[in-house]
Amino acid sequence: MAFDTDELEPRKKKPALKDLTVLSIADLEDYIVDLNAEIERARAMIVSKKAALSGAAAFFKPR
């Protein structure tokens, strides 16, 4: 019987959704600004990681 190592990894839980009903319109707009900033931060990290991966691939490329 094969053993799947993926079963050993902890399952990532999605964060609970924020209760938006208690926020004012201004708070909701601020929340959107914060979310957009976080999205941009994640996109920048993706670009950085792709560059690092590309650099590593070029370095270890067989000659």
C-alpha cells in the first residue's frame, strides 16, 4: 500500500470572512483599499519568486 505524503501536510484553513454588515460605508471603502494593497503585495511577491526561480533555473541549467 502506497503512502501519500500529502496527507502529512496540515490542511490550510481559509480565514473566516469578515462581518461586513457592521462596517460603515467609509470603513468598507477603507477595507477595500487595504485589500487592494494586500493583493498588490502578493503580486509583487509572485514576481520576486518567479525571478528567483528563473535565476536558479539558469544557474543550474546543464551545459
